[in-house]
Amino acid sequence: MIVRDLFESSPKHAILIADADGELALRLANSYCSSRVSGAIADARDSSHLAALLRGYSVVINCTRHQFNLDVMKAALLSRVAYLDLGGLFVWTRRQLRLRRHFKDAGITAVIGMGCAPGLTNVMAAAAATRLERIDSIRIRIGGMDLNAGKSDLAFPYAAQTIIEELTLPPWKWSRGRFVQAKPRSGWERVDFGPPVGAVWVVTTRHSEIATLPLRFKRQGLRYADFKVGFNRDFVREIVRRLRAGWTIRDFEALPPARKEAPNDYEIVRVIVRGGGRTVRFDCRAQSKPEWQASASDIDTACPASIVAQMLGAGTINKPGVWAPEDIVPCQSLFNECRRRKMILRECGMEGK
């Protein structure tokens, strides 16, 4: 979906699709019937070979699993190409931040965690923070509704590995001015997102936003930050049951894909920032795009990544170093581009806690 958005919104740029499955990359590239799009085989773990492949391009968008982030960042340094990824699930994000000096000295800009969550959520928090003199707390909540899902489906809305890690690894929160861990699958909360999503159960999970937002807003008094995402509780119970029965991540990844009917879902991303007796809430609403065969989460993840990659390519964002989205992405420019892609962003300010 990132390639699709790049192709349709950036008509002058060349796009290289590189994947461990070179045949798949080439097939996807050929589906565009355009000389602007090409495919190649690449191993994310081989930084030297990847760097040779990247030379001559302006930006690499890393869509691999987070354990490969450092390898692809090394390739970006070697090839002197700007870098963007979709997140590091807290621990990898912290490791990536340690490369700031290397990227600064090389004159290269890296934006880490720039999809929907992390990414759009970080920028929404930064936009809300500008409305307040003091920031006490940041709460991120995500809920969705899939109108195609059946009760017996065990379908993963995104990478099975990421979902299983989110549900089994201790999540991090920022509490009383320090990082603390919570129990996996704790902090269940019922959130009413309004129509068409309605009330959804959300749970605390490990996420990249919590690795960076406290660093940015600690001086403004930030005392608490957490991230919760909506999961069907029966889905979670089934995942846990199979894990206890000995299932591995590879077993989950081998499950048949979800039904291939046209996507029909809706997702609401909510960021609530409180401080000084005032609350600012930002909502982003995304819906599926059947003509792309894209779900709502495909749209709100792929489009922000594509938009910011284009900003990097155009030099609109140009600050050597490794940065979180809240540090470097221009809020209104991102929001305007998201709206062009039919995503709805709304701000609500209110008095009281």
C-alpha cells in the first residue's frame, strides 16, 4: 500500500521494491506497468549488498520486521540515503536512537516509527501539546470495526509476530516521570469511539510511542503516558490458548490468510493530551479503500509513511540525525496530506480533567 500511494501521489519519482522474495517484488513492480517501478531481491541482514542497491535513491522506507531495523539503518548510512521505518516496538526504537550521532555526522536524516501507530499518533500528540502550556498525560487509544469479520475467524489485521509480541511482552508505560513495565494483557478499558466503531475493549501493549514521547515532553511536565489498542477479547483468549498449547509465531504465520472479499472496515486513532486542567483530543478516522484492496489500517499506516518519505525526498524534512515523528514532522502539512487521502482528522478541546 505504501508503493501504491507513492505511485499515485508522486508521479515523477522512481520506486524500487526490494524484498527477500525477489520474484514477488518483481511481480508487484510489473503490476504497475510503468518504467518508474522496478523490483529486486534484497536481504535486510546484508547491509553492504542493500547499500549498493540503495545508492542513487533518495529515501529508503523500511517495511521489514523491527528486528531488521538496525541492519537497514546501517545500509542507509553506507549509501547516504534518508531513512524511514514503521516502528521498533519500544526496545528496537531505543536502540535506534543511539545512532543519532552517526546519522548526524553523515548528514543523513532518519525518521523512526512513521506509520499510523507509531507515527501519526506521535504527530497528533505533538499538535495537541502545542495547545497546552503544561502536559500532564498522553493517552493513545485505537479502535476499529471490521464489518467482514466472522465470529470464528482467526485473522491477523497486521503482522502476526507483532501482534503476538504486543500480547505477550510486558508493555512499557511512562509513570511518575519514569519508564515502568506492566503485565502483558493488562489495563483493559472500554472506550467509546462513537459511530461507526462504537465501544471497544482496548488493552495496554508494548509500543514505540512510549519510547520517544516522554523524551520530548518531559520538560513540559509529562508524568504519564500509555498506549492501548483494541483487540477482540475472544481473539486474545484464542491466541493465548494456542501459545500455551505450544504454538510458535511460525505456526500462526502459516495460518490461511483472511478471506479475500473487499475490505470493509473503519479505524479510529485517538490521542488525548491533558495538562493544567485542560484536555485536547485528536481523532483520526480512516476507512477501507476497496479499489486498492486496502483495509483502514492499511490506509492510515501506509499513507503517513509515504507522505513523510516524500517530504524527506523533497528536502522538506532535512535535519541530520535520528528523530521520532514528534521531533521533526510538520503537523499541519502531514494532516493536510492525510485529508487529501480521505482520512478525517478532528481536534476537540475541553476544560477539566
